Amino acid sequence: MFTERLQILVSPDQRRRLEHEARRRGTSVAAVIRDAVDGELGMVSPDERLRAVEAIGALRGEYLPPDELGALIDELHTAAILGTEPR
């Protein structure tokens, strides 16, 4: 739910690009700006979250439990920092 109003000034070129993107997406300029803010500042849109859930649901095969997955990520991250091969 949107409850905060924000007014910004943009250049004519920025406005043209925003309007072009809104037409391309079939949405409003405001929606394009909100998506850009979320993308730049790390928020995930409801559509992206739904696509991620659907992609996870479509996965097949073996999976690591969360603690093992976390350990593997830590190991790969450490190896990347040190420039070594993971175990």
C-alpha cells in the first residue's frame, strides 16, 4: 500500500526515458520509479519474489540442509577472498 507522496524534478531526457519505459511495460511512470528505487536499494518486488518462489518450487534433485548450505557458502567465500580452491 502506498501512503507516502514524493515529488521530484527530473530532466527532460529522464522524463522521456521514464515515459518510454512505462509505455514499454504497460505501466505508470510512478511504478517504473518505484521499481527503480527497489532495484537500486535492494528491495525485491512482489513479482520477483513470486518468480523466485516458483523457481524454487520447480527445482528437482538433492538439496543441502540450511546449515550445510551456509557452511558451503562460507567456505566458497573464504576461498574466493584468499584466492585458493575450496576443499
